[in-house]
Amino acid sequence: MERDHGSRGISRRTALRLFGVGTGAGLITGLRGLEGAGELSAASLQAPSRTQSPRGAIIRTILKDLSPEALGNGHILFHEHMSFDRTFFERMRPPNAPKPTTPTPPSYLEDVDVITEEVKASGKEGIGCIVDGGHKDMGTSYANLRTIAQRSGVHIVASGGYYLQTTYPPDVQTQSEDQLVEGLVRDAAAERWGAFGEIGSSPEMTSDERKVFRVIAKTHVRTAIPIFTHTSHAGCKACALEQLDILEGVGVTMRNLCIGHLSDITDDPKAETHKAIAKRGAFLGFDTVGHQLGQGDSKKLALIMAVLEAGYEDHVLLSADFASERETKFNGGAGYSSVSMVFLPKLRYAGVKEATIRKIMVENPKRFLAFVPKKAS
Ligand SMILES: [Zn+2]
């Protein structure tokens, strides 16, 4: 990637306008300002043809299908969480953890009013679309997501599938792969899923998880709906490649695949795993950035810089995997704006050009989410 020392010349006001930050006016106003800024040519705002979505491609939000252009110019977060119920947190408790003596209290992610306010506030700061990475086995309510989309004015893409061995319903074992595919095709249409995700595997992939990956890949082949995955937050190079091998083997379109949580791989300072995945055509999910959970941002930033320097900026996706009550806006945090408000300034400081940032936050996720619906979808 190129260093953009010139971008430091952009006034704070221009920079704020570029990203719709704090103005409530959104990015359309910002981009009008951009034309006059002389920092970026019109050409640099358009993705080169090799990175454009196919004709007839749509992005499926929970409320409607939109052309990539109609989705607007706001930042797109491809992996967040806006709806979990308390059963999810119960299921994720480690088996050897002491049993709580009192019932699990409701999760803040069950409160539609609270989440609507969080999403609406981030919408005013330039977030145009959020992909929810939950599904039924994580206690996600599609009805709640629909309400949040209607009330907040921010586009929401709902996802489906299965998460991890620990959350699977009995169906995963009792049904054949073909039966599971049929069920997912049906539910995807009924619930208007715009993606399959987050589809996870344990550090040691179980045989049921392998089955689920094949099922999701086959359902993708039937429907063309994009896929994003979960690898262990402890960082797991082999898991990422194993997922890719299975999905690629069944014929998943690499343009509609994102291998997730690659920001958590910290034993690969030159990002060789990341580059290998990008080389095979998939998107790289740096989707745990901008918040205080887990490891800090500095190693994650270094990984992204290594990928950009290798020329893979068309493959980078950012998100926060945000599900932290402590860092919500109502608790004084950045909420769903954490990527835009907390992490992007670090990328700029590292020298990443505004055109590249726009590509990563707008054009890349649009390309990842855009698909040409097949009859089965
Ligand atoms: Zn995850």
C-alpha cells in the first residue's frame, strides 16, 4: 500500500464530513464535500471493474433487497451482534465453570429499545448498514432485528446458520446433510437472511462442525447467499485454513466468503495466513477491532498493515463483533461506532489513505454482501 502523507493535510472538519461523523448528515453530504476537497479523484472513489459485483446483484437486508448503490455510502459493519438472549450466554459457559446460584439476568441484547437507540446513534455517525452475526442457536430474534431496522433507519442484514458444537440443536446430528440444507434454504427465504454467519468451528474442529461447514457450503451453492465464519478468539491459523478448504472444496464463491476473527491470530506477525487466504480470493475478517475486549488493537493493526502492504486491500473487511455492554453508548463507550471512531483513526495514523479506508468500510463489504439470488433463495 501507499503511504498517504498528504491525508494529514485534510482539516478535521473535512475529515469529519468525509465520514459523516458527528454531523448527522450522513455520508452523501460528506462525499459532496469530498469532490471539492481535491484529495481524491472521482476515479479513486470507484472500485476498479475487476472488483465490481456481478450484474443483478443485490444486498438482502431484513426489510428489502437493495442494489449495492442503493445501500448508500455509509460505513458497513459486516459482523456485529444486536440480538442475543440469556440462553446464549448460558450455553457458552465453560463446562467446568461453577454453576451460578441465581438465574441468568436478561441480556441488554434482548432490549429492543436500548439497541434501537444504540444503532440509531451510530447511524448519525455514519454507520449505514450492520450485519448481525447471530442466529437461532445463539438466541437471536429476527423479529427484534426487524423492529430495530424499522425504528433506527440503519440497514440491517440478518444471518442464519449454526454457531458451534456447544450451541447446536439436536437436528445437526439427527438430520442428513440434505435435510439440513433444505431447512436452511427454507428459513433463509422466510427470515430474509442476507448472509450465513457467524459459522464457527472449535479449535479442534468436531465432526459435526465439519458437517455444518459442508451443509452451509451446499446451501450457499443453492442460494448464492454469502458466508462469514468464526474462528477461535484465541487465534487459530490452522482453523482458518481448514474452514477455507472445506468451503472451497464444495464450490463456495470466494467473493462471497469471509473467514472471520483473523485479527485474533497473533502468532503470525507477517500475516502469512491472511495473505494465503486473500490469494485464494476470500475476504479477511478483521472483525474484533476497536473495542477493549480481548487483546488490544496494536497487533491487529500490524496484521492489517502487512496485508495492505502486500497489495490485498480489496480483501480487507473490518468489524467489531460488538457484544459488550460495558462499551455501549449508554455506558459511555463508542457502541456500534467503535470501528469508525476508535479503530479508523489508528489506521489513518499508520498512514492508510482515505480512499483505502473508504474501500474497506464501504466498497469491500458491499462486494462481499452482494449476490445474484438464485431460485432457491
Ligand atoms: Zn465469533
